[in-house]
Amino acid sequence: MHSTVDSFRTPEGVTLGVEHFGDAAAPLVLLAGGPTMLSWPDALCEALARGGRHVVRYDLRDSGTSTTVDPEAPAYTLRDLAADAAALARGLDDRPAHLAGVYVGGMVVQVAALDHPDAFSALTLVGTRSVAPGPVDDDLPDHDPATMGRRFALPMPDWSDRAAVAEFAAAGAEILGNDPAAARTTAERIFDRMPSTQPAITMANQLGMVFSRLDCEPRWRERLPELAIPALVVHGRHDPFFPLGNGEALAREIPGARLLVLERASTAIPAASADEIAAAMLAL
């Protein structure tokens, strides 16, 4: 399916890299990157577009072709990223949008839906949790220590070397239970879209490292019952990074939310699950 790559400038002067699928006059589904737009597989974007939606995936700040300044010292907050999502939704369509987020993008999306309720008509959260990076609430499962130990034991690549970065991504995917070949290809595509191969920028794009330095206060988990729009929570059964209990908690705490468990998935969205996820999103 044909797509169009573009950019959007928010009223605050932030440039967001975007890609459009489907009919621009159709209802908008806005996909926030985690942190890059390529966290959302082409197959899922195309399936949503075939379902009669205008699908737009976008890069968060300091990733992809969006505004990149200094990922090691971000001068913005999680709430600023949420405001970006609302500005993009309002700028692309007069009607409220279906907003979706994956991984750390799912945190952005939760805050956006709470802070800007008039901008959104539905919510999809994929492989995420209801608290910011860092210490987790006692009732939520944290990262699997054995898996994370293996993952973080991998030697860092030469971040300016495309092949080394892709191999690092493939090795990490295998440890996490994702498809190494798909991870390698995605890492190469992410590398090719970066504005620079400076190590901090490459790491921010590949690993979302900016979120470890981002101000994510105040908490938002206790506000989730305020959400009054249809919601879908999608989570991999075998996710060791944000284990399934995090998705189950989101589905419990958002009124009326549906939980879709991907029985064979880990942290990444498998292309093979695109039709199943798209059908659930289109039903909201």
C-alpha cells in the first residue's frame, strides 16, 4: 500500500515526522512511536487503512525525523509529548482521533488522553504500563530479572556502524523472545532515518534511552478511571520487559477497557498479529 512521508509542525514549533496511510478524509487513527514510528509494523498500518481509516504513525521528539536536540538532556516533559499528540490530532482532523501508543509511547498516550480528552475518541495501548520508567508499583510486575540480565549483558555496539547496530538489535530480540530477523530489518530502517549517527542520538532511536532522563511527574495511574472513551489494551503473553500483569492492570483500571492478549508475542508487535489487532482497534 502506498504511504506518504511528511512532517507536522506544532504550535510550539516542534517538528514531528509523520507517515500517512489510507484516505486522508477517513477517520483518523494516530499511532505514537515507541519512540520511533517504526515500532508500528507496516502490516498493521495497512490493515487499519484497509479498514477505512486515515492512519498516521509518528516519531516522538528526539527520534526519527522529529525535532532532535539533545536526547541526553531533554528540555521537555512527558506532558509535552502528550501535548504533541493532541496538537497533531487536532491539526490533522477536525474530529477526535483514535490514539494508540506502544511501549513508552503508550505512556505518552495515557497522559494525552487524560490531559486532552476532547482531542480523542478511542484509545489503544500496546505493551505498556501505567507508571513511568523507574521503580514500579508494588502490585505491578517488574522486568523479568533473568531476561534483563542477559539483555543488558550484551556488549554495546559501535553506534555509528549500521551493521553492528542491526546485529545488536537482532541479538536483543532473540533474548526477549521477538523475531531477530524482523528486529534487524527494523533497526536498519531506524538507522537510515536518523538525523545523525552520534552515539546519543543512535541510542535514543534504537533503545528509547531519552525516557530514562525524562521528567514524567506527576503520576497518572490514579487518574485512569477518569477515561470515558472506548479503550483497548494489547499485550504479549510472553513480554518479559513489561510483563502481562501490567496490561491486565490497565484493562482493569480504565473503565470498560478490553484486553487482547497476543498468545505468541513478547515485546514487539508481530506482523502476523496485524489483522487481529486491526480488527480489535476498528471495533472500538
